Amino acid sequence: MKIEVVASNQRQVEEATSLLKEKLQAEAVMVTLSEHGIYIDSGNRKIKLPAHQREIADVSGAGDTVVSVAALCIALKLDAKVIALLSNLAGGLVCQHVGAVPINKDELMREALKELPA
């Protein structure tokens, strides 16, 4: 079954994510929404975070960065909102550079400290 989803349509995103979560029998599903941010459905929590305004040079590697940061966050057993927040930040940061580049840990930490609650 193929479902068309418009990233800016919150209802479509929620319905498609719920369906995917059910079909996969997954505890959580996170979806990148490009310039519309990131959405995570984890347990009974549904969280959408907007994309950060950035000068985009190249989107190469952004998805891989999101997945790798999310995987590290899951390994650390972090909260769903923190996983989405850090993954979203990391994906956006690498888009400011040309080509597939590694995430700069110090840059990510600086940005994360501004966003995460104390």
C-alpha cells in the first residue's frame, strides 16, 4: 500500500506515522520532514519540532546524520523529545556545509544547550 504524505500536512503525517508504527509493531517512529522539521510518535507521545532556520548549502548526508544521532540517543536511553531535538539539530547543522560532512560535536553541543531544558 502506497500513501502520499505532504510533510506540511500534520494530520497526514500523524496518520501515516501511526499506520507505520502499527504495521511494524514498533514502539516509536521518527520521521524527518525536511524544512518542516521532525516528528516522533513514541508510546503515547506525539511530538513535532520545527526545523531551525539555516543557510542550507547541501543536504547530502543530512538523513544519515539524523539516523546516526538518533541511534546514539536510543543507545543512551534518552527521552523521545531529546532524541528528536538532537537528531533534528544535527541534520540541520550538516546542511550548512557542502558535501557529506561529519557532525561537529562542539557545534552540536552548543546548539543543544540552547534548546534543552536545564
